Amino acid sequence: MKIFDTSSIVCLLREIRFPKALDTCMKRGYLLATSQEVFNEILKNPDSFREFTAYGKFSILPVNDDSCFKKLSKRYPWLHDGEISILCLGLQKEREHARYICIIDERARTLKDKLQIRIHGTVGLLLWQKDHWEISPGECDDLYNMFRESSFRITEDILAELIK
């Protein structure tokens, strides 16, 4: 299971327009999922909501642990509800010993060691696909340029990995 935060979904479907990355996850046997909180965030932007519903391949998972949500909200007040919900789902999947990876960008990604859950960023997902020959060198060049032209914030050193 790949559990996506808002920024990753918006990036892949609206910003760089590369749903192939999502399709590749499914082709490799991963279910695409997000939380109700992320869905609510996407719902607030008509363009994002249109792209999300047109893609139509995400499962919406509830966070079944209110105490996790409250604890992370209090401990990390700089996280938004979508990020917190994805982290809680990651913790839930970890307890279940399930096959999962959370796809989160921004500062929430830095909590992977502290929370001991599997987290990658959007570009990390693309690099994994590049390493497994799912994305061609030409596509990597195109992705690099699309990221540079988008409003998605990513450091140049991470982004440059696409074209190495």
C-alpha cells in the first residue's frame, strides 16, 4: 500500500501531470490510499478535486486511532491534519506489520526515524521507479523540467537525482 499526502497527490496529478507514477505503483501490486483528512483538503480546491476524482483509483482510509491524531497534533503543531492522518495510518500499518509506504513531502518526512515508519517523498517515489526502469531517462529529463516549472518546492540536489 502507498499512502499519499495531499502535496504528493496534487504534485503528480496537477503540477507535473504524471499519473504514470501512480499507475506504476498499482502495476507493482500496491494499493493507492489516502486518508479522509487528505480527501477533505483536496475537496477544498476544485481543480485538485477534479483531477483526483478523474483519476479515481485511490481508497480513502479512516484514521481509527483518535489518540494518535491528538498526540501528534499536540507534539507537532506545525503539521496539518492531512500529514498527521498519513502518519497515523503509517503507525497503524506498522503495528499490523502490513506492506506500506507513506508518501509525504515537506517537514513531516523528517519524522520517519522518530516514529519508525516508512516514509518517502514524491521525488523519492519517482527515483525508486527510475531505479527499477519504470521511468525512462527521457521521462526523467521531462520530469526534472516539469518540477522546475511547477510550484512544487524541492531542493535542487534532490531534484537533480532524476537526471543523474
